[in-house]
Amino acid sequence: MSHSLEPIALCRSPYKEKFAIPRQPNLVPAAIGRLELQGDCNRAECLRGLEQFSHLWLIFSFHQNLAQGWKPMVRPPRLGGNARIGVFASRATFRPNGLGMSVVKLHRIGQQGKLHFVEIAGLDLLDGTPIYDIKPYIPYSDAVPEAAGGYASEAPTPMPMQILPQALAAMAAAEQAHPGFTQLAEQVLAQDPRPAYQANAEPDEAREYGVRLHDRDLRWQVRQGCNCVTDVVAL
């Protein structure tokens, strides 16, 4: 049996590329985005009562991965990027139907012209992600305190961030253009977005990494276990 899906919303996110998106939701609370309702769902009635809930479930598509297909075995970053497990024992983005789910914080509900939207925080979604459903998070049934987390039973240890002197002015400019940018950068880098094989290898302190947040290219190096911001380039 087949069933076609149409997006009910599109996600507008500060993450403009897949690299450095946190691997789980709510690890970067400073990441603020919004869900813009589409088509027949773009009406106030669809959102009536949603303000009563603090968090939401999102069902979405890993839309940029669909053309690459999927594999039955994957290598989770939490296992160092080498050990293989079944795709259904992971949250890998390469899945049979290309679907993902995340819990995010409801920030506010708004309207811009004829467009109705839901502003969310703590998202882990790429800009332009198609949203197939929005559901309220129900604490008494959705939270399971005694649940076993397998190989991901604990949150990763965050890495510190330091803004090098040559990047202070550029970071200040980014903060002025996008209030909260510094906190967003710090929380994104705290997750150590490098591929697992690089994070576990002998560090190359001369290597520079970059990720696009909003309209800025955040550049950094990893030195003695610290993320050192070298520049923030306006795009």
C-alpha cells in the first residue's frame, strides 16, 4: 500500500546547510525557527488551541537525502562512526521513507499578512525542511522516565567556545544583525559538529571549519579541546 504526503508547513531555520545541525533536538535552545503553514492548512483554525502546549512533535522529511537512498546498516556518530547497527536502531537521516521526528519548544504563534506560522525553539531542522505533521507533546504519556537509552543514554559533553581577538568585531556585527547569534554559535559548537572520525583522531589544530548560520559563515579551529572562533564572515 502506498500513500502520498503533501507538506503542511515549511521550516525556516538558521541552519542553512546540513553540517553542524545538532544531531538531536533541544541541544541548541538558542536555535529559533518557524513553521510556515502551506496550502489548505494555512488558516488560523488549524492552530486553535495549540497555545496551550509548551512543546510539539514534528514529523518531517530529510528532503536533501532522499535521492541518495538508504542502507539497512548505519554508523552512528555516538559509536565513533565505525561500529555498524541496524537503521531502525538509529536516528540516521538515511531512512527507508526519509522521515524524521523531533520534539521542539513552542515559542509563539503568529501571522504575517496572510501567512500563519508557529515559531519554535531548539529545532534541529535544515532551512526549507518540509513538515508533514504537527502534534502536541503530552507529558504524561510521551515522557518515559524509566526508558533505556541504549548507546545514547547520556547527553554528550559540551565543548567550550572561545572568540579569538581577530573575530570579536565580526561576532559583534553578527550579534547586532541577529540578536542571540553568539549564544547560537556557542551552543552549536558545543555539540562538536565535526565528523566522528575527525573528533576521535589526533587533532589538527591548523584545520579550520566553517558553517553557515543565518547569513554568516562561522569559522573556527579546535585547539586543545576548545572551539576557537577565528572569523564570522557576512555572506
